[in-house]
Amino acid sequence: MDLGICEDLESRINLSESIEQLSKKGVDGLILGQIVMGGLGADLLLEASADKMLRSKNLIEYVFFQQYGLRVIQSLCTQFEVVELLE
């Protein structure tokens, strides 16, 4: 999955710039909008709180799991009348 962020997964990247790049690459705004305190991506904010930088691996994993999680939910919704999510 080429997000155009960087090659080295342990390198540190700027969170706001990376969110902007991901948005331009077509990552769902619902996923990126959860990178707020109290959202599903709050851990990314905590990591970036000191210097606005985080490991690219953490951002890529977050986006990957959220994208595929949404796909699984959408698939389940086509097969069942009611789908409840348990954390």
C-alpha cells in the first residue's frame, strides 16, 4: 500500500502534513476525522503531542486497519439486517 509517506516505517513524520497527504490520496475523511482526542486515532495524537511527529508505521497501521475494518462492516451489513459492533 503506497501512501506516499516514506519508505522507512520507523522514521518520524509530521502528523498534520501526513493527514493532508492521506486526504489527497483518497483516504476516507471519516477515518482521518477520528484522529482527535476521544476518537479512534487518539493514540496518534498522544504520540505526536510533544513535537507533532510520530512513527510512520503507527499512522499506516491505523489507516490500514480502519479501512479494512470498514470494509468488513459494510460486507456484514449487506448480509444481515442488524450489525452491532463490539469493541
